[in-house]
Amino acid sequence: MILNYWLYHYIDRFIGIPIIIFLSLIHNINKIFRDNKIHEIKKILVIKLTMMGDTILLYPAVKSLKEKYKSAKLTVLCSKVNFDIVKMWDFVDEIIVFEFDKFFKNPMVIILQFFLLWKKKFDLGIDFEQWFRITAIILFFSSKYKVGFRTPKQLRHYLFDHWVYHVKNRHEVECFCDIVKSLSIEVKNKDLFLKINNETKEKIKNVLYSHNIEEKKFVVIHPGCGIHGFYREWDIERYVEVAKYIISKYKYSIVLTGNKDDKTKGIFFEKSDIDKKYVLNMIGKTTIEELIALVSMTKLIICGNTGILHIASALNIPTVAIHGPTNPIKWGPWKNRNVVIKSDLSCVPCSYLGFEYSCKEKKCLKSITQEKVKFYVDMIIR
């Protein structure tokens, strides 16, 4: 899966850029012969294919869009990565799952999806991706009026009729809202939203109780940052030390979460000298719905810059967020009940779009001590 991610990235760059340059010539010629304005809007396409956390942050912008165009049919093009979040939005009329994970096995699947989207001919298309060029290409073929981000060095805005700057030192919630605001849409409420399934919550409660864990008497530690997030991850040994501190001082249980790619981190915990009766390893064992239910019941989350951080923000759960190379002003917690711990090194932040890092030694994360994390844990739990 990691290999596929980087293959997608390089394909998007080395094939996507020439395609965008070629299509931009067609786009500029078309501008001469057609009315470059929005008229009656009956069908809207919203595109967001990547990042579960980003999709959570997108909610206020898309909800405001639908409130403005109540009678228009709203279609969201997503992927398996964020489908579980999008399906919670009850104002969406249609969800299409773009199966780009099948690209290497059967390219015809992608070609067919391109064709089906082209046939729909949306009146307005909004691309909320920050750098992914394939989405700008999808929008070019599927929508009459195309809107998206102008992100430095990505060139994707050449295919848009209207764009807004993707601002480096602005929270992503605000950047997403900037797009709809540029279309004269007022964003009245910027609260995030996640739906908690009651049956799922009862199921997770039963799992916790079977391990003698009470609601609000446990801390979630999420040591991973996704399949391509190695350079954003604090050392697992340090997470273990913080977990031992919480168990010793507060007698709180520790619940480990993460996806199946993080299983080695759970094994590391289990092989350490931590008191096992206080640890429940749920890494790779929860669906997104189950993870949301679990987060809603915890006292505190300790994690890096990854999707669970934004789940916690949406549910107003206190978080200690450990930021290394990424900018917490842009990608940090949206709510106020959180602590952001970041390095004091002058090179921080070095990553803007999530794939460019200035070093491989993770100097910034190594400069964040366990004692600093413990200090903020004490502030929240006390």
C-alpha cells in the first residue's frame, strides 16, 4: 500500500502535469467562445478523494454550499478512504466512490468512471483537493463551471474557471470555506460534525466493559499517522513511557488505536514492560464508525497529525497533538480544548502538502520530550 501511494504521487506528477498543460490550452480556447459565468445550477459536483481528516474539516464548507443551493442535486465524489465520513452527511443527494485503488489492476475501471462522470455534465464542480492533479482533470471533463485551489507549483488551477489561493498559514477549515465564500456563499457555522451510531457505541461499550474499562476512565493513544505518515510519527518508545506514566499516576487504562499498518506498534506495546491489564490493543480492529464511538467515550487522546485528531475535534474531546514537520496552524485541532506540542527547531514546519520533508532523521519529533507530553496530560486529566 505504501508503494502504491508513492506510485500514485509520481504518476500524478509526471503524467498529470503534461495532461494539465495540454488541457489548459483547450480550456483557454474554450473561454474565447463560451460564456464564462455560472448560470442556473441544478447539479453540483464536490470532489474530495483523499484524507479522512481533511474530509471531516470539509463539512462546514459543503453544508453551506447545499444550504445556498437547496434545490440542486449535490453529488460528492469520494474514495474508500473517506466514504465513511461522507455518508454521514444527510444533505448529500448522491455519493460516487472513485476506485482509483484499482488503477494498477484494471485501468478500464477508471476510464469507465471518467466516462460516466462526463455524461452527467454538472453545472458547478468544486475540487477541494490541494495538490492531487487527477481531480482537476476529472472536473475539466465533468463540469461546466470549475472551481478549486491554486496551490503553489501544482498547476492544477489552469483547468479552473475560478480559483482561490490555498494559503499556507491558514487552517484548512478556513481554506475550504474560502472556496465557497468566493462563490458568494456565507458560511454561518464552522462547527465540525460526526454522527455517532448508538448501536455501534453500545458494542464498543461492551468491549470496554469486558476489559474492565469505564467510560472517561481511559486514554486513547494513536501512535501511527497512516501508511505514508512515518515522518510525522513520534517514537513508539516515548508513547510507551507516557502510557506507563498515565497508568501509574491515574490508574487509567490505555486503549491503542490505529489501522492495520500500525500493528507492529501494538506488538511493541505488548512486548514492553507495561502493565498489560491496563492496556487494550484495538489497532487494526475497528471500523471508522467504531473508532468514532470509541473516541466519544475517552477522557483524552494522544496522537500525531493524523485523522483521529480531527475526529476528536469534531466530538470536542481533549487532545494532546504532537506535531513534528507539519504546521499546526493549518493542520492542528480545530477546537479549543486541545494542546498542540511542537518543536522549537527553526526548520519547523518543513512540510506543507504532506509529502515534502527536509530531513529523514525526524529531528523535530525527537526534540519533543516525554516530560513535555506528561505535563500537558496532567493539565487535562486533573
